[in-house]
Amino acid sequence: MKSALDTPLRDAARPQRRHFRIAALLALLAAVAAIGLVAISGWFITAAAAAGLAGIVAAQAFNYLIPSAAIRLLAITRTGARYGERLLGHQAALRTLARLRADLFAHIVDSDVADPARSSADGSARLIHDVDALEERLVRGPTTTGALAGLVATLAAIALASPAAALVTLLLILAAMGVARPLATRAAQAQERVQAHVAHLKRTLVEQSAAAADIAAYGLSTPMADTVAILARQGDAARAALARLDMMTMMVGILAAAVSAIAVFALSSSGLPLTMLAALAALAGGEMLATLLRAQGQAMRTRGSVDRL
């Protein structure tokens, strides 16, 4: 669903479009390299062990140079690509938000002049909190592209050992996203409650600071402090609820990856080295799935900020 913020956000991101694209390509490269690294490592260790158990002739005939070189190359590629993706992605996101914040400030000033009843503090809160909430959305854009590529690489690696296990993994991915969706909705509601508690606590502290002399004169320091403590505990409880929902979302991805690895062992008719390659790829794909689940939840969490802006 489009919002009135789409156009100014797109305009603010236009100068950084090239950086976002490069970050997405680097994220894709890092994800594929991560899956390949884990998968080839599993195959290499298992194949080397099998060659060693087969005897001295088989051990001497086993070619360990190419797999070990591939592992080193993939490790370097993953590290460098991930660093570049984080650097360019965050740089582009921060510059985009800096321009968006300036544009929104001009609109808020005009609207405040046109409507004297509107509090300028509301405009400041929007500029600070709601625009900052968009940072995670922009940063996760390239990361989500990489996660999708990583899941495709995971399915391809699993299909080498067992097409049936690859189909089961695909169904698990779809099921995990379906299960995580209501959790994301609840997390978005919990995020709104956290922000509401923080805003209430700030208003209370500002009001008490303004009336500090009267509070001290009438001996109201203790009840006022108790009020602040109650508000702080309510905010902490809201944060704890949000953390529990985030943990449950992560557990969905971990459980899906574990079941996928079990399916590989149960359905694979290939040799042990190829089966280990597929099983470890399935486990590594859990990280990519968790990234997609977090992105799904983050999109819902920023919806309230987008609506307010």
C-alpha cells in the first residue's frame, strides 16, 4: 500500500540509488558465499574423512587443494562483501534520511504556522523518532535481497542431494513466513506501546522538571518519584514483551532450518559427503530465513511511523 511518504522518500533516496544497488549486489554475493562456504566445508570434511578411512591410497589420491582454496576464497569473499554491503548500505541510508529530515522539517514548519494548535514538540518527535525508525527499513533493503539469494542457493545445494528435501525446505520457508506474520503484527503493536510509554515518561519528566520548585516546597518528591518509577516499569515490561516476540520469531527460523536438515538426512539417497553438504546448507539457510523474517516484522513496525510522517 502506497503512502504520502513514498514520493519524498523516493526523491531523497534518488542520489543514493547507485550505492543502494551496489550494496544489494554485495549482500547477494555475501549470502551466496556464506552458503557455499558452509556447504563445501561440510562436503570437504566428510569426503576427507571417508578417504582417510578408505586407506592410504585413497587418502593420497584425494585432492584437497581445490576444496581448501575454494573455502578460503569464499571466506574472503563473504567477509569483504558483507563489510562493503554494511558500509554502503548504512552510508546511503543515513544520507537519505538526512535529506528526508530536512524536507520534512520544512513541511512541519509550514504546517505549524498554518495550525497554531499543533504542538511543535510533535513535529520534533516525528523528526527524531519516526524518521529514525525508517533507517532500519532502508538498511534492510539490500540485506533482504541477499537473504533471498541465499535461500535460492540453499535450495539449489539441497537439491543436489535430494530434490524431495529441497521441496520440503521450500514448504518450510513458506510455513515459517506464515507463522511469523502474526508474530510480526504483535511485535509492531508492542513497538507502538514501547514508544507510547517512552513518550509518556518524557512528558512526565519534563513537567516535573518545570515544577521542581513547587514539588519540593509541597513535599511531593516521593510520590512524584514513585510515579516516574511506575512509568519506567511499564516501559520495561513493554520492552520485555517485544524482546520475547523477537525471540519467538528467531526460533521459528531456527526450527525451520533444523527440520530442513533432518529432512535432508531422511530423504537423501546420495553419498554421505553430498548429504552433509546439503544438511549444512540447510542449517546455514536458517540465517537467511531469519533475515527475511526480521525484515517482514520491521516492515510492519515502521508502518506506524510512516503513517504519522
